[in-house]
Amino acid sequence: MSWRQSTSAWPQGPSVSRAINVDADEKDVRAACARQSATISAIEPLLPSGTRVVLNNAGAAAKMRKAFGSKLLTGPVTRLPWGGGG
């Protein structure tokens, strides 16, 4: 077997996104994640409202998708441009 062939221990198939877009403000998203013991990797506001949150692992993301339920944003969203820290 060549090094180019997959020998990954990860199951094959579609990957699960750790990112979730939610119709809630950042404070509420942080509080909900804390209640569920879901660790946040990154969080940012969406335009004109809402929050994009990236969880540390797919399991936490699945748990939070269930917790947010109807507040999940499933269509296209507008993210703020990243400033790059100048």
C-alpha cells in the first residue's frame, strides 16, 4: 500500500461540520453551550443578526444542533469580513 492510499482510522463518508449558525446573540449561544458542556473553538456575529459558533468536536456540534432546534439557521448567512488585526 502506498503512502498516498488512505490508512486513516476515521470512518469513511461525509464529514460532520463543527460549525453552526444560530438565530441568537453571542451571549445566549455561549450560555447554551456552557449548559451543555460544549466547548467553543470560535464564535463570531452574523449580519444582520445571529451567531456562528464552531465547537471543538462533532459530538458537541451534534448536541448543540439538537439543543438549538428551531433556532438553527439553515440557509445562506452573511459573515463579517475578518480584519486581520492590522
